[in-house]
Amino acid sequence: MSASEPQAQAQAQAQTRSHTSIALDRLLRPRSVAVIGASADPSKTAGRPVAYLQKHGFTGAIYPINPRVDTLAGLPCYPSVSALPQVPDVGLVLVGPERAEAAVRELAACGTAAAIVLAGGYTETGEAGARRQLALKAAAGSMRLLGPNTIGLVNLTDRITLSASGALEIKDLPAGNIAVISQSGGILGALLSRAAARGIGFSKLVSTSNEADLEVADILDYLVDDEATQVIALYIETLRNPVKFRRAAERARLAGKSVVAFKVGRSEQGAAAAVSHTGALAGADRVYDALFAQAGVVRAQTFADLLDMSAALASGRRLLGRRVAILTSTGGAGTLVADSLGLAGFETPAPDADTASRLRALQQNDQAALDRNPIDVTLAGLQPLLLRGAISILLASPSYDAVVVIVGSSALAMPDLMADAIHASLPGSAKPLLAYVSPHAPEVARLLGLRGVPAFSAPESCTAALTALLMQEGASAYGAQTAAQPMTATEQQSPLAVYAAGLPAGPLDEHEAKQLFAKAGMGVVRETVVRTAAEAQRAAEAFNAPVVLKLLSRHILHKSEVGGVAVNVAPADVAARLALMQVAVKESTGSLPDAWLVQEMVSGGTEILLGLQRDPLGMVLLLGMGGVTAELLDDSVLRLLPQAGGLQPAEARAMLHALKTWPLLNGYRGRPLADVEALVDAIVRFSQLADALGERLITAEINPLFVLPVGRGVRAADGVVVLT
């Protein structure tokens, strides 16, 4: 790749983003809206959008289109798009799929920027629906399309409601700095109503649904530049363009905006384990974990976490450690929060002497329990001024990184005073301040939310919120590390690509796979391909040491399962052992391979597994503890590889340190230090192999890769490669 190619590619991406941004700006902030198929009956779905636009304060032009009605909701009604007095910025298409295509074509012909199609009956219904969706997209031409099968969008920043969601019946929808992008229309309404009940404000909510054109990544990229948005919450069923998503998420990270994602379908299994251990260990959901982690996206583990985490991140506060002060006037609730935090790895240390002294001065009595955490200051829960003082002391304390305030039943008597007291503590510190509302008091939680204090009704929600803040710090650090080491094209790999081009399609045999690894610059064991017992005997004698004997076949990749592996075989016994192996393999498979392998036996190393697996989200590199028990131990980490080049050494080291069994490589209990630098080099070269093979590579695996003591390098002792 020439030096100018990445620059040209970046310019093309910027131009595409600019074009999309202009269209999306008119979609989310239109000055005029045509409502095609509008009904005069506001109780019907087709009657809601006009009513909602008027109810929530849209100040632009509304053009209802219905040839059977002259006026609608006090507005002139038009028979067709062509009859409108001006070209609308957006067309909200409420007619069924049999008429939607014509409506979209008419909107595109007159120069409308975007259309929103609410009708279902497209890809979600099968092949006929998929053909209908392709026709709809073709009818749109260069006009952007949201949907079909969408509930629309809501822009609370500018009071624009292009939706039929029943959640818009709510009168007071607070605006805020959290945006929502959902591939489900119903979820958009669910989040809107739940947030309103908790005093959590949204900026924009967009339902992308079938994504015939505009998809999650497009809206995410647009919202990175939206001044009203600080946190972007995603409800994801699938990602149709992972590369575009990663690029948009990276822009969000660089812009200092948080992205939280809840991915449904977590029970999906990845590739079957028939070919390699990698396929079994790199399940589909784990690949999403890797994608989110690398893109700086905070992953919500439950649907409730999506809103809880977003609310915490929207506060704009940073969590720089795991030490949490729990301020309570009711012991039981404080213990619930402490237990939940402890299970997640947070610490709840007792106040230091100075902090305890300052708290005691507030109390002016000896009832407070100040030698432990939760910190029980009984009277503070009844007196807002004392509560404010206690919170301020804890936020200022060097012993704590965050404070959780337990709001007890006393708040029911004076909810505004309590909410004001907690809110008044915010300006003095940048540390996170959360509230756990212990009684069932949704009004108290709403008042806190409206004042910018994240408030939760479950102790686990407090933990999820703090976890999100901690993950966001980690994502920023990871992004800064990788951004400092840009990926570059690896032209030196071209000889490897030429070599790989001559390899056959389908599975390679073990020897062919290891030759490919050697061409990539990786250390492999010495071995000889033999076809007779006599050749095997001579090969073993040449090693002058115990050897490993294996069958060699492109079709039998799990050799040990059919009796095709023997280790620690003395050279004098190789011929006899081969005869026994031939019998065992013939009984298991019904045939015999044409060749066998005699290879040196490696000992004294740590067994590592390296795998590459093609996934719908991209090429995945897996690193884990290897050997025959790889799946049983299940100690592995994943990384999605970049489009060009491979991993950087720093990323390879980070993967190693993420293994639970990393100490085995680092001198655990007197073990010799492993040659970690050689292993890092092998991981990088293995990742570059994927770049050289490109789309031809389906899966590749080294198991085991022996990591020898410092200075002795690594040796690939087995290999699997499957090519298209």
C-alpha cells in the first residue's frame, strides 16, 4: 500500500461522512415534515405523529397527506407529495408496504432529504419481504431511508417527534444529554418512558430497525458531533457493518463521548468446534465482547444496566479508583450496597482518622458509627444540612473515589429538601456521587434524576453504574495506548502472500500449516514427513532423542482422538509404534493416511494456543493456555484484528497479561521465566498472517505453541489452517 492510499481512503471516508451528516441533520432537525397516510383519528397509529408533533412543540411546517381529507388537526391536508407547497425535509411514511414504495419514490423525486418508513412486512417476514425491502431502497435512490419497520425518531433537544410511539403520550419528557439508538422500535418507547419516570433526560432517540439504508453506525457517527449528546446508548441485535461501527465508536472515544451497548442474542453460539479449539472458544458473544472492548464501548450485561450505566456516565464524573464510601442512615440498605460492590471487586474501607474526625464534628454526639463502611450517620438522614455536610466531607476525603448515599424512608416526608441537599454537594467535587433509594419512592428517584444525581432502586444498579464509570476510564486508557501506535501496511509480507497463493483450498495438513507459520517467521519444531516404517526409523535415529510420531492428513485434524499421536517414543521403537498406530487409526477412521510425521519432542515449556477465526464481525485472534485441555481450562482472550496489518507488540502483551494463567509465564512459584518477548513476536507475526492471507483464511491454529525459557524462543508443535 502506498503512503498516499491511507490518506485517500481517509478523505473518501470524510466525504461520505459529510454527505451522510447533512442528510441526517435534516432528518433529525427538519424544518418541514410531510406525514404520508396521516389519519384524522388520533387514536389510530397513523393519527399519532401529527398529534405528537403539535403536542411536544414542533415549530416547523407539518404537511399531512391524505387524499380523502381536506384538513387534519387544524392543518391543510394535501392529496399527494407533489401537491405540497414546498419540498419537505423529511417524509414520515405511515402507509402499508404495498403503498410505501410509491410514496418513497415520490419523496425522492422531489428532493426530500430522508424518509422514515414505519410499515412492516420486509426482511423480518422472509424472502418475499426481503425483495420488497430491496425495492424500497431502490425507490429511495440517493435519499436516505430510516427503517422500514421502525417506530421513528424523537429529538427532545429540539422538541421534534417523528414517531408513533405511545410513549409520547407522556406530557413532560425531560431533555438531557443521553442519546439512544435502538434496532427495536418497542425498546425505544420502553427506554423513553422509563427514563421519564426517573427524571433522566434524552437528547435524541432513533429506531433503525431493518436498516435498509441508515444503520446504527451511521447514527452513532452523526451523534459524535451532536453538541447536545454526551452519552450514546445502543440496543443492538446485530451489526451489519462492523468496520463502520468500529470507526464511529473510535470517533466517539476520541471526542470524549461515552457509548454503552446492550447486545441481545447472547446465547448464540459461534463456530462449531469441528475444525479447531478456536472455533469452540471464540463464540459469537465473546467476539462482541472483544469488539466493544477494543472500540471503547461499555457493555451492559442486562437491559436495566443500559439505562443505569448511561445515567451514571451522563454525569460526566470520573472514577479513578475502586474505593467507595457508603453513607447511610439505615444499616440494612447500606449492607446490601456493600455486598454488591464487594462482589464486583470494589472496596469499602473505613474512614481515615481525619475524615472520621470531621464527620464526628458534624454529628455533635456519639451515635454515629464512623469506624466502618457503610458509614452510619443516623441524624444526617433526617436533617438535609447535616447530610449535605457529610457528603461533602466524604467527597473531599482522599480515602474515597466515589460516594453512594442511601436515601432512606425519611426522604418520603421531604423529598425536595433531600434531593436539593444531595444535589448541592455536586459542585465541590468531580468524584461520582450516586444515590440508592431504599424505599419504593419513584418520585424521590425522579427528583434526584432531574437534578443530575444518578438514583437507583436496586443495590446492583449502583454497582453497574460504578462499573460503567470504571470501564470508561479503562477504555480511555486502552484507546490512548493503541492510538499512539497506528497500524501501517505490511509490505514485507508480500512474499508470504505469494507463498500462500500456491496453497490448496480446504484444510492443510499439519506439515503444510507449520511450513506456512515458518514462512511467517515463527519458530516451529523440527520434523520429517515419512511414508514407511523404515523411513520413520531413519528419521527418528537422525534426531538421536525420543520423538513424537503422528499421522499426517488434510482430513483428520484431531489426531489424538483417533489414536494418531504418540509422544516420547524412543528411536529404536518408532517402527513398532508406527505399526500399532496404523491399526488404531484404521479401526477409528476406516482408512490410513498416506504419510506420517516424525518430529522432535519439546519439553520444559508452557503450552499456549494461538488461533485465528473468521467471524461476521471480522478476523478474531484468540490467545489462551493450550494443549489438549484448552477447552476445559477456557483461559483465553480475544482481539479483533485491524483491516490492515496486525497487532502491535503492546496489544500482544496486554493479551498475555489478561490471561488468568499469566503467572505461569512469569516465574510462578519458582518456574523459569518464559521467553515472553519471543511469544509477543510470535503473536504479532501470527496476526500478520491473517493480513497476508486475506479473505482466503477461514481458520488457523497453533496448539500447542511451546514457550521455552528466556532466550530459547517458541516452537509450534501442531498446526491447523483452513483456506477457501
